[in-house]
Amino acid sequence: MKVFNPNHPDIKKRVEQYISASLSLAVEFILALPVKGTGQNPFWKVEVAEGEKHSFIILKTFVQDSSSVSGDKQDFFREYRLLKQLETKTLKFPKVFGIDEEGTALGTPSFLEESLKGRVLYNALKIKEKWAEELYIKSIIEIQNIKKEDLGTVYGELNESENTHDSFVRIKKELFLLSKGPLLTLVLKKLTDDQPPFIQPCFGNGDFNPKNFLAKDKILTGILKFETAGFFDPLYQFLLPLEKYPLLKNRGLEEAYCKEKGLKNIIIDWYYGLILAAKLLEALIIEEKGETPANQEINNKEDILARLSKWVKSTK
């Protein structure tokens, strides 16, 4: 399969024409740089010029190969339809343009996304900037307040994740099949005994990583990554990125979020235990398959077990 590259001499003029037509603005193609971490469907940050003014646009392409099915393409363009529906919201979601589901413009299905400006919020969060903490929590809650009726027909395309209670039942069952021992017994007993009430799923972009939130002059300028948007347990989704970035944990963000959502702080500890149990299950499955973890640091079984041991002994 020929790899799509917008910088190729045979392609860049078509990219220029595609962007110009989509934006209803005559632009000149300058350069396209691949966006890191975009997997098999590469995204490109394309620099364009309108006279002396230079700007950027994100080009998202769908790679079709022999293993692709119609559902894959539907999933890819679901993000476009969702962002189009969210254009009326006050939160700064990226605008999208130029949907080309058949790939007639570039030879591959594609659409364009606004390139948002700003610094990732994580930079300010890690140095404990109060405004950043407040903005992060406020923005997440505003996203979670988006209702099903706000999403129009695209709501029917979104997934509703397994609720946290069902997740625990599944994780408990699968862990017993892969591992035994006193620590695991204690972990699962504590999770069983302390299980909190069910929390209604809320809308989310699928990744509340603070690096997906952009800000400038202490104002939110963008929210990124809606590929896996759907409905999720709100607290679980809030805590996941804090588990990824230990500098953000246990310094009041969790309690501040729960206060705004009307949730009891006592359940935070249970959720962190469930997150660790899920990570342990993932590590055990990878080990059983003889695979190498994509992120050795995050998926290290011994490290997860050590953290679970500390969690079990905690008096929270």
C-alpha cells in the first residue's frame, strides 16, 4: 500500500486545492508535518499561506487497506460529525471542514480540523497554578454537562462504556483466572466491601489528559481528541489522567472535583483501587501473551502490585 504524504510533489497541489476549497479561501501549501501519536491514520499539521499571513490546519486521513471494513470508516468520520454538532457550544472545540468520505480530493478519505492555539494545561497544573486547577475542573464538568439531546443524531453513534460496577465484576472474574495470592484476595475484598453507589454516565471526549486542554492568558483555548468520545463514569474518567501523572495526584484536585459534582470524597480511594486492578489485569494479559508492554513504566506488573499493596494498607 502506498503511504500518503502531503509533501509529495504529486500530492501537495491537490492538498492546497482541497484546503482552499474547504475553507473558501485561496491558500498556498507550505509544509506538512506529521502529528505524533496518531497511529495508523496519520494526521498532518499543514502550514499554509494567505498572502503574507501564515496559519495551520490539521489534515486527518483514513488509511484504507485490505483489513478495513465499512465500520472503520464510519468510526473515523464520527469524530467529524460530533465536532460539527458541538460547534454551537460555548466550550472551545475545534471546528471541522471539508469532509471527503470517498477520498475523491486526495485519494484517501479525509477531513480538516482547526489547529487550535495555546499551551497545554498540564504545564501550569504541574507547578500548582491555582487558575489552571480551577480551569481544568470547570472545563471537564462543562464537557460532562453536555446532554444526549445536545448531540443530535450523532448520539446514536457514540458508545456508552461499561459502567464501573460491571467493570469491577468483569475485572474480578478475569483476575481470578490469571492470578492468585493473598494480596489479590485482599484487594478484591476491599473493592467488594467498599463498592460505592452507581454514578450515572456522562459525556466525555474519552481522554481528559491535561495535555488535551489548551490555554492562553489563563483562558481555555481548546480541547483536543474526540476520537473515542462517548458516555463514561465521570469520576473514573477524571481520575485516569491523574493516575498517569503522579504530580497531580493527592493534592486536592480529586476532592475539588467531587465537591463540584456533589460526590463524596470517600469514594475516591475505591476508584483508584479499581484503576490499579484494571492495570494489573492488563499487565497480566500482556504477560500471558508473551508481549512487550507499549509503555513499560505504566504497565510494569511489579510496580502495579507494589502500589496495590500500599493501597490495601491505606487507611483512607
